Amino acid sequence: MAAYLIRRLLSMIPVLIGITIISFGVMKLAPGRPTDVMLDFNPKASVEARERMEQLLGLNQPLHAQYLNWLRRIVTLNFDRSFRYGRPVADMMLERLPITVTINVCALLLILGLAIPLGVMAAVRPGGWFDRLTTLVVFVGYSTPAFWLGLLGIAIFGVQLGWLPVSGLHALDAEAMSWVGRTFDVAHHLVLPVGIMTFVGLAGLSRYVRSGMVEVLRQDYIRTARAKGLPESAVLFRHGLRNALLPIITILGLSLPDLIAGGVVMETVFAIPGMGRLFYDAVMARDQNVVMALVTIGAGLTLLGNLLADLAYAYADPRIRVGKDQ
């Protein structure tokens, strides 16, 4: 297992470098430059001022020199400064990280809490009325664009009914509230985005659980467990669900980058100052340092999530562990 882990860690390095090269090239191929956003709205900005600004930011260097300079900084975890705000990129990300992690952890816990029992109940009687109903509901959420659901939720629950706030994280009078009041205020603002993220993400995971459970419940050891007189709950959850969790391990591993990268769509629609909104604003402003930092972190977390999923597979299934050790 140790040799397998070392091989995987070493193989991640060239993949991560390749991702950074492609991302850097795409950013350079995109129309516009960071100085365009900084100087276009200044009527006094001359061509000489633009050239001096590009020289100050290092944008007049050859592409390979710009990439190597950026790569040297990334190796030392120095993400440089934002072109737009002039602040350290690391500070900007640390400010927004707690918000994004809170939203995505809440959504992930709700998805797991709903998808697993729904998948198990649908697999007990495949093709029954409950299976058909859940399939219809979850696939409506899966096939509907998240931004449209967000706008629909704002129109219904925010504008027409007035039950929920439609943007931001705090009410106008949040400063005058106690810490308990501010906590409930933030929770009130997160109901709509977290609810929509849960509804959208519920379909895929519940279908994975259902598919795995349907296959597991056809196995001989399930029939043996029932023939021994075990309660149905023990058969389903102790013997069946434990052996149907391997696909869920993959989903959880791939969910790791989402906890940090955030939901760009939801944070933009609801004007939530998280990592996703930071990424969107950076792309619009051609803020290359911010974009490249977020892309690199997202790629690294994706590779790490795949590695953790493989290790969890090996822990959950001894056959996989034996095969890797060989």
C-alpha cells in the first residue's frame, strides 16, 4: 500500500503541471488583458501608461517567462497579488473560504442524508410507485439548470411570498443583532441556495445508491440473510448498503474540490461573497493571478479526491487492496 501511495503521489505531479500549462494558455488566449479593465474607464490613461502598467505587472514578458515566474511562486505557495484589487490572493481566498465551505458542507450533508434512504427505499421495490415517483422528481432537478432554479426560487420564495432573502448573507440591520441573531440571520439567507444545491445534487447520488442496492439485493448472501430470519432493516442497511457504498465513495472523493471551489452559479445568482463568486469576478476582470490560483487549487483537490477515493476503495474492499499490493 505504501508503494502504491508513493507511485500515485509522484504521478500526480506531471498531471498537475500539465493542467497549469493548459489553464495558463487558455487565460492568455482569452480576449482582453488585465490592464484593459484597470485603465479603460480612465479617460486620462495613455498608451504609455498602459505599457508602464504591463511592465510593472510583468505582462510584457514572453509567455514562457511569465509561466515559469508564476510556477516558481506557486511552488512556494505564493499566489502573488490580485491585478484588480492589489491585495494578496491568499488573503482574499482565506476571507471567502469559510463561507464556501459552510454552504457546500451543509448541502453535501443534506444530499447524503436524503439520497441514501431514498435510494435504498427505491431499490427495495424497483419499478414500484415510490421508485417511479422519486425517479421523476430527482431527474427534474438533475435536468433543470441550477441558475434557472435559483432565479425561480428568488421569484417565488423571495419576491412573491417574501419568506426568504434573495441575496447576500446578512440583513441590513445585522450589525445591531446579537451573535445568536446574526447566526440565525446567516442561516436564513442560506436556506434558498443550500436548498437548491441539495435538490440539484440529489439525483445523481440517489440513483447511484439505488443502482448499487438493486444489484446487491440480488446476491445470494442477501437471500441467506433473509432466510436466517434477520430483520429487513438489518438486511438492507447492515448487509446490503455496506456493499453498495463503493460508488458513493467515488462521489465523495470528487466532492472534495467542490467544498473549496464552491458553486460559482449559486454564489453568483445569490450574490454570496464566496470562492465561486471570487472566481467569476476574477474571470470577468481578467485577473489572471486569482483565476490561476483557484484553478490550480481546484485541480490539486480533484487529484487528491481521486487518490482518497482509491484509498477508501482499498480499505472498503479487501480484493482491491490485495490487487494493489501485488
